[in-house]
Amino acid sequence: MVQATVALRVDVDTRRGLEEGVPRLLELFRRTGTRASFFVTMGPDRSGLALRRALQPGFLAKMWRTNALGLYGVRTLLSGTLLPARLVGAGMPGLLREIAAEGHEIGPHGWDHVGWQDRVHRLPAAAIRTELLRAAEAFEAVFGVRPASSAAPGWRTSPGALAIQDGLGLRYASDVRGTAPFRPAVNGAGLRTIQVPTTLPTLDELLGRVRDLPGALLAALRPGLNVFTLHAEVEGGPLLPTFAEFLEAARRRGVVLATLEEAVAGVLGKGDDVPVAPVTRARVDGRSGWVASQGLGWVHA
């Protein structure tokens, strides 16, 4: 029987998530001997502007179901509106270097998380390129090298954004939801940059919908590669004990825990042999709005 592997992807969307959630997660990972892939928003925390999504189906219900005030705090929910937007990754370079020094993988999670998530589907190519380059340059200012991987805010991207990103020389990206690593098809051709999609539900998607959160995640595991995305604001906050329980239960079952880069090392060397699939829009239970998703109809380049 093929063993299950869970690649851990930590999204850091907000300044509070970086300041408070990341140190808690680092302590948990030190204690349990776990390594993960951190993707940090590099630019301004404008989380308060997310309230513009109030008319989107499911947004207010999710805010209520997940107790957004408890998860994110007043400062974050007003950031970029009534309170000034603070820089996330670019504003705390020392903590980013600490993440890397402790053996974790790290890459950018966009420049302006809310701006990208709300507008990427209608941004012109020049604006997309600017956003991607600002994130990459801010990362380089911290580490002295360009990023080798990246993850799009909110699992939102577009064919144009994927094509532009393909020119940045990334080893892989994790921009979409899906089932297995693939190369996106854009204009009938497979791009070079391999996508490593999130395959499992997130805890905030399950919160308020199931009673046993660790059990629900364990039940969703399948043989081979599973990618679990956690958030510094959630699993590094009120749901830290729940996440720790999941890690412990997964290890008892013999599940291998890894960074994304470790989990897909064998795939990254396959180049043109990696399957090609379209990227479409999809809905995910427990999440408002659309996400980019690995499409059906697999083809091989």
C-alpha cells in the first residue's frame, strides 16, 4: 500500500499572523521535529478592504461561522481602512530569516494579498507583472536571492498571470486547488512551472461544519501526496491545539510530514513528462467566492 504524505503549506496573510501566529507554529514545529513550507505576503496588510466582499455569496456566513473577529482581531479587520496598513513580510525581515534558519522552506504569498485576491482576474498584464515582481524583489531584499517557489493569495490566479509567472524561473508554484502536481495549459500549451495544488480542505473551511476537525482531515487523506494549507492566523492562533492534535494523529498513522519541495522533489525533475491540465474556476465548500482549480480532462504534452 502506498504511504500517505502530507506536505504542509503555511500561508501568512496578515501582519498579526506573522507577528503572533508564526512564532507559535515555529515552536510547535521545533517541538515535534516538523518542517513546513511558509508562504508570506510581502507587502501591505489591507485586510480591512476584504469587507468589500460582503455581497459575495457565503462571505458573511463564513465570517460568522469561523468567528472572524476572534481569529483575526480588530486591528487586522480594520487594517488598510480605519487603521494604516502595515507591511507584512517586508516589515519583519528578521522573522522571515528565522523561518529559513530553522530549516523551513519559504516563499512569497503575493505582494498585496487582498488586492490580488479581489482583482487578479481583471488586472492588465502590466499590473500583474508589477505585483509578481514586487513580491519577488521584496523577498530578494530579505534573502539576497530570488524565490524558488510562490503561492497565490486565496488560490486565485488567471491564465495571463500563470503565463507571466512562468517567466520568473520558479521551481514550482502552489496557486490552485486540485489533486496532483501538473503543468497548467495556457493557450493550448503546457507551461514550464509545475503547480503543486492544495488537495485537502482547510480547517477554516471545516470550522463550524464538522465536530471532529482532526478526524475530518485524517479521513480525507489518501495514499500518495496530500497538500494541507494552514494559516498562521488560524492554526497559529485559536486552532493551534487542533492542528497539533492532527499532526500527532497523522504521525501515529505513519503519515510522512514534509515541505512541499521535499514532497515533490521527484516530480520537479520530470519536466515535460509532468501531466498538463487546464486551470478553471471552482467553488469549495466552506469558502466564499471562487478559487482556481486544476481542471478535468487531463492531457499530456
